[in-house]
Amino acid sequence: MEFTDKALVLKVGRFRESDIWLRLFFAGRGMVTAFAFGGSRSTRRFCGCLDQLVLGTFRVGSNRRGTYKVLEEGTLLHAFPGLRSDPRKLGLVAHCLKFVEAVQLGSQGARPVFDLLLETLDTLERSEVGAELLPLLFKTKLTFEQGLKPDLTLCVRCGRPAWDHEGLDHSPAERDQPSQGLGFSVERGGLVCTSCGDLHLDMEAEPLSVGAVRTLEWIGASRPADWPRLSLEPEMRRQLGRIVDRFVAFHLGLRWEHGMYRKI
């Protein structure tokens, strides 16, 4: 079946003298692997399109047996020159692309993630986002976009408002420190409080500061254009990193190891 859609090129490889294979993320269809026969020699059908980190509109068909996809032609929309010329930003982009590919999105749910990825690339091309923050923000936002956003208002064990219990310090001086009365349960998918158990004895609960909870709420409501203005203290960044990594591993079955995401 033939279709035409907008896509971002994630990977490119050559398998014969003039033939190319591509891993593409289509706005309406998710991940697709396709072959561009004669692509390395064709300047008319694929002018500037067959390269990693290229946004284009592609016409895709199939071979006669329908066993694989074939790129018929492509039109270059944007090549992100501001990212390609900056090795640091290019490294951050690579991390985001690896996460998108590891999630293995199909046609259902691809559109919001595609839009999120393009907004992220556009923001990073125009602005500065901390190297420690961008992978965390993108991974958190994409995971929330998959319908996995936790409830950060109620305790998932007792059902009481998360802030309505003893032991939680709301003072500004303590906002970055782990709270004595608040934690995050990855397995239960939300906040837990001391009103229904001892957090120190609850192995599944990760201690969490008030500021970290507010930051998770902010990430869920933010767009990539908001991210350059975010600044986090090292301790809060570590808290969020631990929680998000555990959350992604538990709900998506992915773990970052040796420069790539692995299924667990």
C-alpha cells in the first residue's frame, strides 16, 4: 500500500553499492524501515533527504510481494543545520532519538510523540538546554505522553491528598531535600505518604522532595520551548533521575546501559 507522510530520518545505512536503508519515524505511522534503491546516486528523487536527522516528506510503496517498504521519492523540509554544527547538541539529540526508537511506536500514539520530538529539536537548535536536563526532560515528557502520567495529588495507598499529612515540610529551605513524609512508588505509579505506612520500611517508595514533585508536575504541563528556563539543583536532579529511570524501566521495560536503551 502506497502512502505519503512527513518523517524524521533516525538511521541510515548502505547495503549495496548504491542502495540505502533507512529507519524513519513517520508522523502518522510511527517507525518504518524502508529501502531507497539507487538512493546514493539519485539527486532527483531524494535530493538531500537520505541522511540522519533530516525532516522530509516521503512517498513510500512496497515490493511486489509486500514484504518490505520502498522509498519512491522524498522532499527535504529541514536539515537542522544548527544542530549538525554543534557536537554537544548533536549528542543530546542522539540520546533523544535512541529513546524514541527504543519505545517502538506504531501508528497509534505516534503523532503527539512526533510533534514533541520536532519541538525538542527546534528548541535545542535555537536555545541552550543543559546537557544534564534535556534527556531527563524529554524522557519524562514522552513517557507521560504515552498515558503513563502519574497522579501527583493523592496518595496511591490511602487516597488522601498527598500534602494532607504530618511530616511534610513545605518551607522553602526544605523544598529541594527529600521529604520525611513523601515518596514515589514506581510500582503503584504515584505518591505515597507516611499516613499509611513508614516510608523507611517501604522498599518500593523513593523519597521525594516537595520541589521534585512540583517539578514533575511542571514537566507534565510544559512544552520543550519552556525547558531552557528550567534550572535544578544537583540533589533534585538526582532524585528525579532515579525516579524517572525506575519509572521507565518498570512501565516501558527500557534501561539506559552503555550508551543505548536495552529491553529488560
